[in-house]
Amino acid sequence: MKTTQAFMMAFSSLVSNKMRAFLTMLGMIIGVGAVIAMISLMDGMIDYTMGSFSDLGADTITVNLTGMSSKTLTDEQVYEFVEEHPEHFCDLSPSASLTAAVRYKDTLLKNESISGVSESYSNMQALKVTNGRFLSYADMLSRSKVCVIGTYICDELFNGENPVGKMIKIGAESYTIVGLLEEKADSAKYSADDYIYAPYTVVERAAGSAQPNGYTFKMVDSDKSSAAQQELEDFLYDVFHDSDCYMVTNMASLLDIMDEMIGVMEKILVGIAGISLLVAGIGIMNIMLVSVSERTREIGIRKSLGAKQKDILKQFVIEAAVLSSLGGGIGIVIGGIATTTLGNLIGVSCAPTAKAVAIAFGVSAAIGLTFGYMPAKRAARLNPIDALRSD
């Protein structure tokens, strides 16, 4: 029997039992759709999460000083350290922080965070200025009371108008706005748009400190972040002789950990969704066994007319594969729609990936062949005389 003839007979059998075929495919449809949605959504979440962390500087190491030591670390010492290790570090920004009220005319914002940074910070964190400029080296040296603000601050104080050149009060001091940052997070409070940057030399003094309370280092190669972190920790320990006096955060290491965690979650979710594919496979095997029982006389007639075991085996294996593949195809469409819909609901850009479709369809076809083989083998081994006697 030709393969094309076997496919035609398989389709004919499915059409003659539409409802039974649909109910059998339903498990495969749900399983394939769930696998595609899970994999695609997790891929979208990975891209979103990695993108968010990358915006914070995937090639940076931050150091926060806890203030638990009487020993001090000056910015001159840290700049010298960076110059002595060009193989690991290419840039540096001291940092200081201050929480204060911010006022413009009659508008008051309470408890705003003021970040003191250097002129290098904008390049290190990929900050873009849409109006005006970022902080300069001259601002650091002269301790100029200037600042750069995010779009949230601009909307709250100036109703979205260009704020460059205007003066605001930070605490009791007046600062001139020299730049407006590009919007990143819909100008929401506590987001990446809710920031005020000023020279670290000014902020540290306003906070009552003689030195920066932290540093951000830009690495030459994030793939060598472990070596760079170790070099930095050795330097800090030589200064303080106590690891409790500082905290080192390596963004590249955090990204690796996050990637591993999401990868484990993806495998767990796909495994859960895959259970429905297993159940669907059992359903296919069950319905094929029923089909063999119902068509025992047909099998006996075909064998008496010269059909070989391999012909009967091929017919039922192909029928199971067609049943499984049709369910898989419908599941792919439904999974694609579900992925896009769920992605829009959670605010993450998601689309069915080639990997997800290939895995889901490949598994569905394999299940059809695997679970269809046993019923097909049973049909092929039927004794033609006993089969003809069957009612």
C-alpha cells in the first residue's frame, strides 16, 4: 500500500468520526498551545528582565561604603586604583546620596532622592539628555549647584515644559537645571524617570560627608567580571581591613544568576505543560485501540485480499500521526494567539518563537507515532480468519 493511500484512508477515518477525532485531538491542542505559550512568554520575560538589568549597567560594579570604619577612602585613591588597572576598569563615578524636599514656586515634592554622580555617569549608564546637557567635570571641581532631572520631576514641577535654565530648591539650596533626561518608564514615580542628578562633590557636602559613600566602576570586559571584582575587593580590604565596611555588587554576576533562575523556571513550567501532552498521547493510544477493535473485520478482509502486516501497521501509525499532527497544528495557532494576548495583558512584548513551535510540533508528532505504534502493531498481528469471524 502506498503512503499517499494510507494518508487518504487516515483522513477518511477521521472525517467519518469527527466528534471523536476532535475530542481526542483536544488534549494535544491544549498541550501544544500551553507549551508554546509557556516557552514564548518565558523568552519574552527573559528579554524584558535582561533588558531592565542591562539598563542598570551590565558591565558595571558598584561599591557601597557602610561607614562602619574610622578609616576613609578618598576619591583620589579610587581614581588611582582605576588608572593602575586598565585591564579591568575603564571608567569611574563616585556617588553620594541625599533625601530632601524639592520645590519650584508653590509646588513641593517631599522626600525626593538626589543622586550625586560624576560627569562619567551618563556614559556608564547610557543616560540620554533630550534638552540641555549632563553634568561636566568643571561642575565637580567648582562644586556648582546644578542638576539634571528626569521626566517625572519635570512633569510634577513644570507640567512638562522645558525646565533647562530654571532654578529649583533642593532642601535649603537653589540649584539650576542644566539638563532633562530622556523618558524611560512613562514618567512614573519611583521609576527610572524619578531622578535628580547633581555633582557628587556638592551632594556629599550637603549630606554632611567629606567623602563619597559609594562608587560605580565600568569594566573593560564584562566576561572577566569575576577577576575585576576580586581585584577591587582586594583593594578595598587593604584599605579597611574589614569586609563589613563595604558591599560590592557585580551586575554581570547578577545577570548570570537571574538567567539561571529564569531558565529553571522555564523548564519547570514547560514540564508541567508537557504533562498534558503525555495525557493527550495516552488518549490517542486509547482511541486507536478502540478503532482497531471496531475495524477488526475490515482488517481481516484486507489481509485476506493480500495486505501484509507492514501495510496494516503503516495505515494505523499514519492515522495516529495525522490525528496528533492536526491537533498539534491547531495547538500552534491557539498557542500563538494566547502568547500575544497574554503578553499584552502583562505588558511584555511576546511572540511565538521558532524554538517553541519546533519543540511543540515535534513532540506532538513524536507522541502520535509512539502512542500509535502499539495499537497499529496489534492490528497488524491480527489473524485474518479470527478477524473475519468478528462481528
